[in-house]
Amino acid sequence: LSLPQKLNMEILDKLQPADLFALAEIPVHGTLSALEHQTIFRCTMTDSQILLADLCHRHLLCSQPGEPGGVEAYQLQPVLAPFITAHLYKKNMLY
């Protein structure tokens, strides 16, 4: 199994700013839970859960179950992480 010579990352150009800002927080923190997202972006828990689940459904994030009774956290898909972070740097969303 090998990666194609060039990945089609057009999906990143089609994301809303809220999605991109959420993605940008993950390299800073390592992971991001819905509770952390809610606190950082001052939105409802439902909105945070929907946004993170949508990014996971698009295969940009993968979920990590928390400790028993803990909170589920999300991280960038390991294979796509370099492409996502490069895109965020180009958009001046990461420094």
C-alpha cells in the first residue's frame, strides 16, 4: 500500500472558516474534545459535537476514546496531518 504521488486536498479549500479554526487548534493542543472546542469557541456543546463529528466523517479527524468515563477527543488523521497543517500555515491559521 502506498500513497498516491499527489493527494487531492481540495476539500480543505471548501471548508468553512469555523472548520479550519477547529482544525488549527488540534496541532496546538494535540487533541481536541467537544468540551475544549466549546470553551475555546464559545459555542454550544451540540454545535461543537456536530462540527467535530462532521470533520471526522470527512476523514480529516479521527476520534480517540477517552479514559473510562472520560471525554472523547479528536486528532488529525495521521496520514493527512502534514497536508492539513501545511494548508493551515498557508492560510495563516497556524504560526
